[in-house]
Amino acid sequence: MEFDFGAVLVDWRLLAKGIAWTVGLTAIATVIGMAVGVACAWARASGPAWLRWVVGSYVELIRNTPFIVQLFFIFFGLPAAGVKLTPEVASVIAMVMNLGAYATEIIRAGIEATPKGQIEAAVSLALDKVQVFTRVVLPPALKKVWPAMVSQIIIVMLGSAVCGQISTEELSYAANLIQSRNFRAFEAFIVATLLYLALAVALRRLLNWAGPRFFFGR
């Protein structure tokens, strides 16, 4: 058997477009998903009972169902209720919902590890609840759980490969399209594998660099 990677690399523009979509989807999902995670973690740790129940139900639903089922429900199921979404919007919503649920539990673990004396000291300085949470509780909580958060973001990025099943033009969609044209499936998916590996390594390094500078200080 002879391998011809040139037959795949000749479509580098298609691969580049797939990489761009994968990076874009991941960036949007990371920003919004982390915001959802922070808000829901606060709700589970300090919110009223009814809100804790609602957030807990959301977290358990997402964490105990496959990502592809969530994606298909949003893209194929919601139109039955009159909500029709483009593949790209459906992909973003599914990724945000997925990351948000996992981020909720990761961040909540960090919040619950915050010493009570630290919170009491902040209250004694006349800080309100929002200031206590955003300035005293959240930064050290994120620092404690940042490695787990980085790993989860990378998992969501790799999971975006499923979005090609609804015609979102991300990297796996590009690889599948290329191999359908030239029948070089082995080469196409080897290239896709190496590109996903490179993206994962680059994303981990970027997040490990950005975390101390933008989220919880050095």
C-alpha cells in the first residue's frame, strides 16, 4: 500500500478553514461556558434552594448524556418546537452547555475549598457579597482548579469534531470531505489527528499562560 499525503495536503485551504472553525467554536464556547460555570457554581454554593435545584438538574442532565445526543437534540429536535438554528449556532450552544455544566462542578470544588476564615475576614472589611465572591473567593478557587479546567476545555475542543455531523465546517468535517473526494481516508485522518494534537498542545500552553495573568494572578 502506498501512502499519498500530498493528495490531502493539496487541499490545505480546506484544512485551514476547518482549523479556523474549530478554534473559533472553542474560543466562543470557552468564554461563554466559563461564565456559565462561574454563575452556576455560585448558585450551587450560595444560591437559594430552588436555584440550586435548577442548576443541579442542568448539571446532572448534561454530565450524564452524550455530547452528540445534546447536539442532535438542539439541531434536529428544537425545530419541532419552532426553533430552527444554523449548524454553527447549534454547535456553539451545545459546546457552551456542555462546558458550562462541567465547569460548574470544577469551579464549585474550588469555591468549597476556600477557607471560611478568608471569607469572614473579607466580610469584616465591609465588602459586600459580590465583592467577596469576585475578589476573595473566585480568584483562589480558579487557581486551585485551573489544571482541571484546562483539561476540560481541551476535551470540549476535541469534542467539537462531532459538530461535523451536522455540517459545521470544522476540522473533522474538512478531513471527511477531503477523503470523500480522493478516497485517501488513512492519510486524511492521520493529518487530522496530527492537527488536533497540535491544537490541543497549543491550547494547553495558551491557557496555562493566560490563567495566571487574567484570571487569578501570579
